[in-house]
Amino acid sequence: MNERLALDDLAVPLRVLRLLAADFGHLPAPEEIYVSTIYPDRLELRFHDDLANFEAWRDALGIVPDHVVYREQGGGRTRVLKASGDYAGAVLELTGYGDVPAPVPVGTPA
């Protein structure tokens, strides 16, 4: 972006954060909350080490499972779930990170 934005230019995602705190304050807090002048209409919530927290937010926001994108990173050691939707005028992006379970060797009792 060529011009410097004022804090007021980030009002939409900051307002959404305030609404989420009021409406979903009982849900687990994300490890990261990200607002950027690069995408001034986006709010990102990131959940590390517990995909259940990602799922709790996804469900509460009504994002259907079919809209979740799955991928792996770190040489297949980390699961990454991403979902986004519009919320109160902002793009709300959820990202969850979790370990990929180690494979169970063949012949090992379950």
C-alpha cells in the first residue's frame, strides 16, 4: 500500500473483534489475533496446538465443515485448517494448527 493508513482505517476488523469478545467471550481465546494495514477489512484468529479450539469457533460462527481447507506443513508434521467468512462487514479468517499423529507401525496393538 502506498499511503499510510490511520488507526480509524482499521475500524471494521477492530469492531468485529469487539463484537466477538461480547458475543463469544466464553470460547477459547486464540493464541494470535491479527489485524493488518495490508488487508484493512480482515480479522484473523489463529489457534495453535489445539484444533478443538478452531472447531469450537468454526461451529459457533456457523462455518460449515465443507468450507474448511485442510493442508499440511513442516514436512507433514503439522495440520493446518483454514476457514473464512464474512462477519459484521469484515472478512473473518480462522486458522488452526495441530500435530499430525505419528503413524502406528503395522502389527502394533491399538
